[in-house]
Amino acid sequence: MKKRNILIIILIFIIGKTLGQGHPHLNENTTYYISYSSGNDNNDGLTQSSPWKTTQNIEYWFDDIYLRGTKILFKRGDVWNNTGLILKNVHGAQNNPLIIGAYGVGNKPIISGKSKITNTFFPLVDSLGSQIQNLWYCNMNWNPGRIFSNNDNELIKGYNLRFHRTYINSTSGGHENSYNKNQYALGESQYSLKNDCLATMQQPTNKWYWLSNDSYFWYDNCTNCNNNQPSSHPKDSIFIPANTLLLFSISNPNNDTYYKSTNSGDWKSLMNVQILQCSNIFIKDIEFRGGENCFAIGQMGLDVPDSSDLSKNIEIMHCDIGKYSNNGFEIRNVKNIKIHDNIINSNYYIKYGLSETNCKAIKYQQYIGNNSFSYFFSGSDRGTGDAIEISGYSSDCEIYNNLFLNWGHSAVQLATWAYGSVHTRPGWDVSNIKVFNN
């Protein structure tokens, strides 16, 4: 009798794993409504008069489930700030997809990762306890993406944390030494006191940089140095741990309000909308904002996945995508993805600094210790990345009739390599991608 009971339990477990446990809140062929302005997550979500309020009842990232014919509709005119959306292992059917869309009248519903920075800033001080030239810091566990002031003005993002002097190439072919005594390179573009180019040099009053690794910050350790002879300046350094946000601000940032483009969640906040290892999903008529990447589709591992882990048959149309985001779409390990008739706009408008298009170049030297220097060229005003990147093992995708605006790198990038590697990844193959009428 005992053996029979054990066998029954094993069969129930196997059947449950095969069929999936089912979504805790959603059923197939059912329409659900979500309204931030009038909803409550304790409602049943089944009518426009009893909608849910947030995305928590629809998120899912467990075993494979099927939601064939299910509709998830967000109320037009409503805004969900500090909000992401994750669907993993969720499947519709090829002729009966899961639909995520809108209901009601008015503007498209907005799902935005943008969130208020609540961390306390502290002055960055030298070995004597004096603040180093308007620099502040706070702990921040995850990349903030982009940073904005209370009136939505964007702060420029630094490319690196470094102490430097600049050499500006002159139009005559030589170079002229120019010491930037006011800045400690919290900016991707090098802001020099000397402008040998025709373009106007603007100096931002607020800049930021987020440290993903432990770093040493080098600075001048003197008060009466001759700024025309910076090579004679004594150097000192401060150890700054990883996961630190540094802010250059002429006023105390604790008296102001700042926002970041990522929501206040954990690592999942970096990709604000995640459609992972899913199939047969149709998304339309929604505005998606924020995140380091606004939208992630596929399987994000670097190794070639099993074919069952590819995201397939995902279609996105009539959406606005990318405001507050560093990148629009990160698409990896997919098949048959269609992105069409969307506005994909980063809304990044900063034009600080110089680029090689309006000046020959700026060369600067970075002191790396033991009287050694590294030399770099800079002057980029790039700001953001790609509107769409497709990588990994991906095929049979179509990108058409979209409007791309304000991206710093490319509208569509096809990649068989990963950042941090100079070689292509084994097995990566991006093929049969059609891009037209954009």
C-alpha cells in the first residue's frame, strides 16, 4: 500500500511538471484589466469596474505555463512609475496569442521604471577631511541608467572616473597644453578651459558616474599649486568601493530631488520589461519607459540555449519605447520577432562637449601611478546606446515601419560578439534579419 501511494505521488509530480503549475492569478481565454487610477490588487481584475492596480498579479517567472487567448489590458491615460514587468516561460498559441494592450480612451498607458533616488548623499573628502571640488557620493547597488532632476532635466553621465590633464589638438596640427583645474573628469566629454574648436564648449553644472567596481580616485593634493604647471602637483588618492554613485553638484544634492531611470527593485530593474523564454505574445498600444534597457526579449545567457529556450513569435506594434532608457531593445536568442509601427525614442537631447565631427580630437593623459600615464582620445557626445540590438542565436526577425529618434550609437545593431570580448561568441549566429521602411 505504501509503495502504491509513493507511485501516485511521483506520477502527480511528473504530471504537474509536464503541464505546468498554472499562473497564480491568470487563466486562459480570459481578459484582465489594470488601472493605476482606480484599481486595487485585491479586486478580481475581470471587469473595467474591478481592475487590478499594479503589475504584481500578472508577473511570472517559474515553470512553463500557457495563457492562450488571454488579454491583459492597461487603462489609457494611467501612468505606472517605478514599475517593471517580467514574464518568463509564458506562452500563448500561434493562432491564439497572449495579448498585452490597452483599454479605454486617451493617451497610451505608460509603464515607466523611473524612480526617485532616496539615498543620502555625502561629500567626498580628501585625507584632511575637506570636500573635493563639489563631489558627492551615495551607495547604489544597481546601475541607475540615467539621472534626472526634479524638472526632468538630464544630468550628463561620466564615461569614467579619472584625474586628467588635457591636450587639445590645434587646427594647425600641433597641440596646446591646457589644464582643467576645475573638473575631475566626471564627464565622458572632456571639459577644458581651452577651446581650440569652432564648437561652443558648454560646462554642465551636474554630472554623475556609477562605479561597478572598486576604484581609486586620484586628485591634486595641494592648495597653492601653480595651475600652469600641473606636472608638479602632488597626487593623492581615495579608495571608493563598488556600487557607489558619484555626483558633481555645486549645491547640496540632498536639498534637491533626483530620479533614475531604473525602478527601485533588485537586478531585475536593469531591464524594465522582460519577455524571457516566451512564445506567441502580441504587445500593442502601450508606452514603455526607463530601465538600463527598456525592453529585453529572449534568453539573456551568453551560451547558445536549447531550442526550447528561444523566445519565438513575439510581435510589438503601435508602442512608444525608450524614454529615460539607455538602450531600447536587447534581443538575444530569439526566432521570429516582429517590431513594427513603433516610435522608439530615447528623448536624450544633451549636446555637451566635443566630438570628432566638430573638432579634430581631444587627447588626455591619465595618471595611473608610479609616474606612469595612459593616453586616450575622447570628446564623445554619444549619451545613449542602441535602439535595438539583436545578438546571440537569433533568426527570422523583422523590423519595419518604426521611427527611431535620439539614439547615440545605432538604430539597429546585429552582434555576434559580447561586450568585454574582442572575439565572437562560439555558436552565436544572427541571420535572416529584415530591416526595412524605417
